[in-house]
Amino acid sequence: MPPSFRLKGLHVLEDSVSGAVAAAALSGSLALRVLKLVLEIAGRKHDSARLRELIDAAARGAEHLIALAAEDGAAYAAYMKARKEGSPDVQAALRRAIESPLAAARAAAGGIDLCAEAAGHTRGAIAADVGGAAALLAGAVRAILCSLDANLGLLDDEVFAREMAAERRRLEMHAIRQADRVLTTVKTASNSDLIVPPA
């Protein structure tokens, strides 16, 4: 793990009030770093402009998830402070504490979409790492959404709560289905370099 990531990652976890979201977002960030490495390896044999774009997108996504992990901790801390003080702004703080993990879940789901495209650029043993990255990102999405669920029932704004719940369901189903598609693709790709003996 690069030193810069280790320091930022540990800092986010140590300072996070909502640890599960931070841990899931950092897990997703690591998965995207794996994806970036795999694509860099693939690019040594078959470089292309699109492959370089995917590498850059994976790097940006990894950094974005670290930032979102920190933002979520700050949003949740602000909500807890508002609730403790009986602030009239507690519902506004709660909305931010719901929107923040939702943004992290969106980012992790977007990472699975990158894996889906990246799967077509890899063969052999490294293809399995694309599947592993997708599985980690899908787990991150679902873990983040657990924290979201805990706060949705506290909202006074029922319309906003329904909108968030609907997007939450869409995100989870998309993450599961897309990760399954990636795993199916890489199972074929990871065996493409193997010599199968005749029956």
C-alpha cells in the first residue's frame, strides 16, 4: 500500500464517527487501486487511449472515496452535535448525514461500472483481480447503505425519505447485478490463458 494512502486511510478511520461508512469507502478505494494496477499491467501489452482513461478514472475514484469517507464522518458528527444540543437544524443535519453516505455508495457503484468495462481489457490471472475489485466494491455499497438505513426512519420529510429509499434500493440492486456480471466475465477471461488437457 503506498505510504500516502496508508496515512490518509488511517487518519480517516481514526477520526470517523461513523466507522462503517469510512471503512467501506476505504475498502472501495483499495479495490479501485487494485483495478488501476491491473489495468496498468494490461496496458503494457495492449495500450490504448481508452485504457489510459480507465486507469485515470480508477485513480480519481480511489481518491474520491477517501474524501467521501472523511466527509461522511464530518456530516455524522455535525448531526450528532445538533441532536445533542436540541438544535432546530437537526433535520437539516440529518439530511446531510443521509446524503453523505449515499454519495459514497454512488461512487463505489460507479467503481463497479469501471470494473465492468475493465473486464474486457484483461485476460489470464490478472482478470480475477478485476472480479475481486468488483466484489469488494459491491460489499462496500451494501455496507454503506446499512448506515443510510439507520437514519432514514428518523426523517420528518416523508417525501425526501421515500426518494432516498428508492435510490438506495436502485443502487444496491445495480451493485449486486453489475458485480455478478463482472464476475461472470472474468471467470471466462481468467481461464483464457490456461491449457486445458483433452478429456
